[in-house]
Amino acid sequence: MFRYLRIATLLTILVVVAGNQLLTQSRLSSWKKPLWVTIYPVLAEPGDNIQRYAGNLRPESFKNIGVFVGRQAARYGRQLETPVVFQVARPLTTLPPALPAESSGVKVALWSLKMRWWVWRNGSQKGLAPADIKMFVLYQNSKPEGHLERSVGIQNGSYGVVNAVASRQLAQRNRIIITHELMHILGASDKYDPLTGQPVPPDGLANPSSVPLYPQDRAEIMAGRIAISANRWRRPASLESVVVGARTATEIGWRDTL
């Protein structure tokens, strides 16, 4: 009897969680109210420079993301006066569970459970307003050839894990990655080849109707790269060189249809 009660309780919890998630996603995609995003700086490596950089972050450090979202929404007829409101938590020293090296269903599901528990344990601080989205930004030193571990944005949970460099010189690039994962949380899909990083036309191009098609002069946010040719790309320097394409705009609720 106890076993059946436990199963019924777990099923009830799952239904409630799923229902709340659907309501949350519906509210976020309506864009009727500003999105409250809490940035949680995570000290991913030891070092005074990383601690100092993370400790000096303020909401103004991410205002360019809100400007970008408002500017791009206007291109699709959505006038959003304050689309995103940022707040910054105190730096965390506890690292989230490492992403699985393989994308097997079991390993991803196990990581998701561990991550939900970690977010519940670490995603709350006194003095912060309730957040629609929690973004855990792992600040670290720069790596050889600029290589960082992959970042993720989880729609079913409304949180993201971003690997970033604790450097003022690379702050603009950090904002691009944060914005990319924010769009994932809002329902957008990747638009690049995962093996080569090459933007996939037409949806991965900022201007898929340009003649000639290459080189492109800007990047689509969910491709994250500027296509120089059909098999070459470069990274945008800042959000000034990035746009939200038509399919992404549809996926996040700015357009009804393509």
C-alpha cells in the first residue's frame, strides 16, 4: 500500500511541475511583462582576478542584452519598452554538475535531475526578486585558442549554464553566449552544424536573401557565427553584429508564423 501511495505522490508532483512549467513558458512567450533574469556568477576557477571580476558585476553589466532584445523585437513589430530586467546575485563557489560528454538519453536525464537539485540548492539568495530565468555564469580564465566548455539553456526549468571568461576584453562575447542561451530557454533552436559550427542556411544566416549570399556581415543569434562562405565563419565581436532571424522570432513568440 505504501508503495502505491509513494508512486501516486510522485506522479502528482510530476503533473504539478509539468503544469507550472507550461504556464511559465506560456507567460514568457507572451512578452506581456518584462523577463526577470538573475545572473548567478560562479567562481569556476581559483584566483583573485576571477573573484574580483565576478564581485564587480552589476545589472548594468548586462544592459546591452536588454537593448539587443528590445531592438530585435521592434523589427518584428513588438514594441517592448523593458523586455528584460537583470539582477546579479552574490558569486557562488559551488560548481554545478558537469555536462555529460555523451548525449545519451539516460546520461542527459541523470544530469538534468542532478542539475535541478543543484539549482534548488543554490538558486536562491536573500534580497533578490523572484526570477523568471536563472543564468549561472561560470567565470574562468581564458583557455588556449579560446576554447571553453559548451553552454546550455534549459527551457524545461528556465535556467542556463554559461561558460564565460573573466575578462573585460571578452565581456561582449560573454553577452552573446548569455543571449544565445537565453533564447534557448525561451524556445529557440540552434541553427548551426554541431560538427563544424557552420551556420546552416537559410535560418542560420542573418540575411538569407542577400545576393550574393556570402559573405554575410552579421550573425543570427542561434547560429552565433558570421558566415563568410558556405564552409567558413567567424565570430561576431558584439551584439551589434547579431540579429534575431525570422524562425527564431517565431520560436520565441514574436511572430505567429514564418
